[in-house]
Amino acid sequence: MRKKFLTATFLLAAFAFATNNLRGDEIFDEPKEFHEELLSRSTSENWWDGQPLMATGHGVAPKDADVNLRMKELARPVAMADAKRNLMEKIGNVRITAEKTLDEKEIEYVIDNFATIVSKNYDDHGIYTIVLQISMYGEENSLASVIFQPVEKKDFRKPKKDDKNKPKGNYTGLIIDCGDAELSPILAPEIRDEKESLYAYDNLERKKVLERGIVEYSAKSSGDGWFFGNTALAKSNSRAGDNPLVIKISELSNDGTCPVISGDDAEKILAENELTHFLDDGAVVFQSNRIRGMRM
């Protein structure tokens, strides 16, 4: 596994942003309906779907705060501290590789500089609730912008010339079908054959990786096909496009993060990519019946 690009140099700010300096921290409450909708979204643990990470914090004022406005002012920093603690936990659960996550200082830097308050509410029971958000992807103010440092781009390896299996040149993307193997999402996965990597971060343009990541994770339905990410949906709605090349894995890596395919399938992918460049565009989907232990 190539990891050199993952050793990010974190230049910690000369001063930490105070709690009240987080973006979006104006003194007003959001409409109740909007606030409740964000609360429902903040419970998701599926960071790999590309949506912003959200965390909720709750706070109440000390019992001796007998004036309503004062109670609100005192409850607010408690809720903020709770939200930041919960967001730290969520970011800490985002794996870069099977072994690497951000450490505590790196997470604090990300939250202090990139986290945004998207909703605040003080209810009739004296409970102050704050929802914090940080983007997974984006050229600025995102986890990806910190994790994926610039590296020297490597060309995809050249496919072997084989007159028996000429490329069709009409594929819009690639779906790696992991079947019933238990797939563990990471931010920096690879596709490998028996010998070496054929698709990884250092094969891609950093700007494209920051926009949407290296791969899309998709849940493959084994039933009637209503789950998000089943093969039918992936062919029409996902980044793999409406005519993807579908390749079944030989196995997963021992840590469950990276698909391993046969040498023949690797050559097929590389040959097709020379014509339509779907790998260059990051039009790659990892699909499985089980993602991080959850049966889909």
C-alpha cells in the first residue's frame, strides 16, 4: 500500500479559534422545522456517502440561572462543547487507510478552522442544541483538503497488447463488485491485482479527488433492488455512468479495504481506460452486499 501521500503536514494555527468564532455562529435560532431536519441527518455514521459530517451538542444552564436570557447564554457553550466533542469522535472514525486516522491535534485543527454551525435552537425545556458540520470533500475547508496533500502524479500502467481481447471503448465507468465480502470504507483505497496497484490516489489529479473522493461506495441489493446503490441504480445514477464495466473481485485485502482482482481483469480495465479514461476521471464505484459489517 502506498502511503507517502497520506503523511500530511499540519501547520497548526498560531492561535486556536475560540468557540464563538466558528463560522455561522450568529446570535439567532433556526426555524424549528429546519433544525429538526438537520438533527435527523446528524445521526448518520456513514461518512463514506460523501455528505458533510454532522454532530449535535446539547446543553442546559446551571440550576441557579434564574433569568431566561441568562440561562440561554449559559447553556450555549455547554452545547457547543458537546457538539465539538461529538464531531471529534465522528472525524476520528473516518479511516484514511486501514491503519491511519487523524490524531487528536489534527482533528482539533480541522474543527477549529473548518467546522460550521448550521443550526442552533433553544427549546421550551431550557435545552440548547447546536449542530456542527464539516465537509468531507471540497478544495477548501474540507477533510479531504487536509488529508490529500499534493503528490507527483503517476501514469496508469500500460496494458499488455492482446489482439484476442480488444477493448470496446464504450464504458462510462467501473464498478468493482465485492459480492458478499465485508467491505471497509477508507478515504484512500486502491484497486490491486495479484502483483501491484493499478488505481490509487497518486494516479489521479488532486483537484478531482478533492471534489468527490477516490471512489464511490455503494450498497448492492440482494433483494428487490430498492436499496440505494443497487446495480441498476449504480448504472444510471452513480459516477460510473450508464454503461459501466463491472468486474468481480478475486478477494479483498486482509484488512477488508481494497479489492484484489485477477490479472486478466486488470489488463481489461487498463485497456478500456486507455480509450475512455474513466479511471482518470475517478468514475469508480466499490459495491458490496456488506459495508463495514452492515448487511445491505
